[in-house]
Amino acid sequence: QEAAPVDSSVCSICTQGQNSEVKGESDLVVCSECNKGGHPGCLDLTNEMVTVIKTYPWQCMDCKTCVECMDPYDEDKMMFCDLCDRGYHTFCVGLKSIPTGHWKCKSCKGPETPKPSKSSKTPKSSKSGTGKKRGRPPLK
């Protein structure tokens, strides 16, 4: 006998419907794997996270897999991006342990800006003109 289909219009946490306002939210976030829905407030998702979650096939905590290896196991080493809620194993992103505080994945951090080395000789001010010179200094 098959399990009853999941009703994505009912919050799996508080069991209120989609149009019931819970913690200021009435729309539900729905898992792309199991079709369970939840109010963002019931799922502890911020408005910023919900905006990002709506742009990709989001997975609930029961269905969450690591973005890098697609493995749902080793939950004790799984961490979640504080912006997009995607899951990552610590060992898949080169960390030895789950960091304390907020953590953003490489997708949400964006490209890292290389820090100039201390020995670089970039002029701090222009000797002529407006002082708003852009780009690289001329080659010598």
C-alpha cells in the first residue's frame, strides 16, 4: 500500500494552510523532493533566504543532500548556508569542523576579490589630474 500523497498547501510543522498567516507569512516554501510545505517562519527561514530559495529546487531537512557530493549521509558534518539554505559537508568544502556563527557557501559569497600583496606599489594618490585614476598603473 502506497503512502498518502503529501499536501503541499499545508505546513508540515504547524499544520495550518497556505492562506493562514503564521509569524507574518502566509506563503509556503515547498520541498522539490518530497513536496512537503512549510511557512518560512515555522522553518526558521529569513525573508532573504526565502528570496534565494525560490530560485532553485529547494530541499527540506528530511531530503537535504550535500551540493558537492549529493550524499544525504554524515548529517553531523552537514552545514547549511545562511543565505540559500543549501547543504554542504564540511569535508566537501575543505573544512575540518562546522564553523561557529554565520556561514555562506561559495555561490552566495560570490567571486572572492584578491587581496593586494603588501609589496605591491600601487600609487595611493595621483600626482596630476583629478586624483581619481582607475585601472593599472603604467608599466615602467
